[in-house]
Amino acid sequence: MKRYKLKNNFKGLKKGTQFYLIAESEFIGVKEFVLRTSDLSIRISINEKELQKYFTIMYY
């Protein structure tokens, strides 16, 4: 399972928060990702641009 780390504050979440990639989907060229925090308390849905801008991969 891929693990990501937040580079900068994003939508009320603090820099350094760790996330697991739960699902990724693509519909007519638009990719969407669902991430959950490591304690599984918060779920966010983001697009590919936001993933590249605000997150860095920790573990592949």
C-alpha cells in the first residue's frame, strides 16, 4: 500500500501528516485519489494535481 506525507498545510491538515492511498480512479482522463490518515480517522478525496502539489510519497 502506498504511503504519502503532506508537504504543506492542506485543507486544515498539518504538514507532515501521513496518509495511506486507499483508492485511485480515472474517468475520462481525470484521476482521483482517496487518502486516509494513518489512524484512519480522516478521509480525503483529491485530484492528481493536488496530489503532486501537496503530497510526497514515502513508501511504494
